[in-house]
Amino acid sequence: MSSPARSSPARAVAARTSMVSAATLASRVLGFVRDAATAAILGVGPVADALTAALSLPLLARRLLAEGAFNLAFIPALVRAEGAGPRAARALAGATLLVLGGTLLALALAAAAFMPQLIRLLAPGFVPDGDRAEVAILCGRVAVLYLPLAGLAAIYGGIANAAHRVLLAALAPLAANLTVLAVIFMLLARGLVASDTAAFAIAAATVAAGISQWLLMMAAARGCPARPAFAPAEEGKGAPLPWRAAWAVLRAASPALLFAGLSQFRIIIAAAFASGSEGAVAALNYAQRLMDLPLGLVGASAGAVLVPLLARQAALSAARDGRAGAEAASNAVLAALAFALPAAVGLVALAHPIVVVLFQRGAFDAQDSALTATLLAVLALALPAQGLERILSATAAASGLVRGAERIALGSLALCLAAAAVAAPLAGPVGAAAAVALSAWGSFAVFAALLARRGALAFDRRVAATGLGLLAAALLMGTCVAAAEARWTPGAGELARAARLAVLVGLGVAVYGGCAFGVKRLVGRMGR
């Protein structure tokens, strides 16, 4: 029986984890509500395309900074600085805030000044001086102000998390979503549907959301020992200046930021090549938003479970068992497959009813649903590879292969660019979406080969048999669900369509769960 001294910290960690999980889940749900409301007010058309292009950089900044990737480098640096005293930690926090905030502010001002050229790069299919380009430029010049706000929120959020103050920081994305939703509902109340005014208001609401997120993060960090101070810290012997230490934090964070934004970078590339087709940019964005939930869950498991496990196993393997880390990584790959495979097959099989239930209302009509569902089904093919990519990038980081992982990530973006350049002229937006899937699977293949060659990943008969068994279970589930969906005519009302989708999802869970249990039993017997 554990003593109170040991159980109390464990309970505190569990309580903080539960609070963050609940706040994150609530934020994800509100994010879907926000996307559904945006779809209802803009649909899939020229105005929606323009707004999506304008929000490309703010969405990327949110993915890189506001969702915790920056903390992977900032919090350890802050903890090390605290070892030299509170003044050193405050100086590092202040220097990092000024460096990151100043850099992002300079980028935002440059982007605003050169927004016509930037929109031409992000959406070359927009006709110059056409309606889509003009609205995108106007909205983009407002929306880029979100960039420095995201940086400020990331710094204060890291300070709060380092002091184990998680609740207010976890609620910040929730506040941001509520801010945007309030503006959207106001637009709906005034009947401003599919209008340039609505697009501009949502772009401005994105900046307001950044302000609310920053203020909440500041409230969370209030009174923390490492709250930013802007006077130079007293240096110990050989200690780096705070400015140089701040730049070192940004450099150390770059691999995590690259992998956190990899899926968004690919969508930006795909959207650029699909921008010649009206509605394709917005449809790709809606489809990717539906992919974000399963990808986020796999990424969270990699950060919260796999990285600490691999760090401990690495320490043990140096003295005892060199295969411990490789086996841990292989088990994580199987766990990711067990979740990502059925999610991908389910999204392919139920793409149309999912899009109809979540988005088809207001300005978002049946034609918009058909386009979005098609792109979702193609993007879903990339889901297992993108999930495994996050597991393998965490494995590479724990194994000291950060530079190799960075080269693989950049190579995958080059592959996505080349594939989209070939496929988009042949197949339009579908070809651009297929380039995303090809890039993700190429990245996974090279990652797996590198880690297996370095002994950081073990592929044995058990792993192969389990992986093939899970794939067979997912395909059987998809066949059953697709057959049931084809035979069951959807009802006329929204409630009837939602109930039908819920039953189909339940059928898929039951079929896959039973098959996966059988695979586990069968592989267990093989191992005896």
C-alpha cells in the first residue's frame, strides 16, 4: 500500500491531467462547432476560399505555438534557468518573450505589407485583382496580427505550465473558440451569409481570439517565479547571455515545431495547387479539420506516454537491455495503428454522412458536402501514416536522431510539393489531396527504415502479424459499414441523419472491436 507522501503527487498529476484532458476535449468540441458555424455562414465558395487562404498563417501559428509544441523546448530551459535562481529564470523568460514576440511581429508586419504577393504564393489559382484575391488580401492583413499574439500566449502558457498551473492555460483555446463563435452567431443573427463582411469579421475575430488567449495565459502566469523580467540577469561563470539563451530555445524548439505543423504545411501546399478550382481551398480546410481530432489524440499519446517511456528505457538500455527502447517504440506503433487504421477506414467509408451531419446547413449545400466528402476520403488515406509519423518522430527525438528526423520532414514536404505539381493538373483538388497521402506514407517509410537500421525500432513476427491483423480488422469493419450505409436510406431531418450516423459508427466500433480482440488472442497464441 502506497504512503500518502507518494500517492499525493500521483493524485496531483492525475488531477492536472484530467483537467487538461477535459479542457482540451471541450475545446475540440467547440472547435467543431466553430467550423460548422463557419461552414453555415460561408459554405464552400469564393468567399470561403478567400478567408481560408487569409487564415493560413494564423492557423499555422496556432498549430505551432498555441498547442504546446514550443513548450517542449521552453519549459526545460526555464527549469534549468530556475536552478540559478528566480532572477535568471525571469530574465530568460523576458528575453525569450521579446525575441519570439518581436520576430513574429516583424513577420506579421512584413506579411501585411506583402500580402498580395503572399496570397499569390498561397493561392496561385486566385485570379489577380479578382474577388477571391481581394477579399483574401484584406482579411489576411488583419488576420496576420494573430502571429505575435500566439507567440506571447505560448511564452506565458509555458511559464504557467512550468509552475504546474494548468487549468487557466488549458482553458485559453476554449476562450479563443468562444470569441470566434460569438462573432459568427452575431453575423448569423444579422443575416450576413456568404458575404465579404462576414469573412472580414471572422478574420478580425481570429485576432480577438488571440488577444483573449494571451490575456488568459497572462492570468495563469501571474505570480509565477519565472514571470518575465526585462532587465539583464546576473551571469554566472560561463553562463550564456539571456538573449543568446533565448535564441537557443527557439532553435531547440524548431524540430518539435516542424513536426507539429507538418500536416498543416502539407495542406497549405495542397491548397495552393487546388486553388484554381473554386471552393477547393475551403473544402480542403474543412476536411483537414475532421482529420485533426484522431491525429491530435495520437500526437497527445506520443507526447504524454511514449516520450517519457522512451527516455526511461534509453537510460536502462545503456546499462542492461539494448532492445528495450526498440520494443517500446514498436508497441507504440501498434497502439497507434490500432487507433489510426479504423479511424482512417471509417472516415473513408462514412465521409459523406459525416460531412452532411456536421456541416450541411445554411450556405453549405449538398454540392459542398460532396466535394468536401471526396477530399476527406482521400486525405483519410494519409491518417495512419501521419499518426505513425508522430510516433516515429518522438522515437527519433528520444534516440538522438533529431537532425535526421528534420531532414526526413523537409524531404516529405518536397515530395508533397512535387507530387501535387504533377497530380493537381491531372486530377484537380483530388490529386492535390492525394499528394498529401503520398508524402505522409513516404515519410513514414523512410522514418521506419532509419530507426530500424539504428536499432531504435524492432519489426519482428509479432509486430508484423499484429499489424496485418489490425489492417484486416479495419477493412472488414469498413466493408460492413459501407454495406450498411448503402442499404440504409438517410432520413430527411437532421436528427434522423445524425441518428443514422451514430448507429453506423456503433456498428463499426462493434465489428472492429471484436476483430481486434480476436487478433490479440491469435497473436498471443503465436507467441507462446
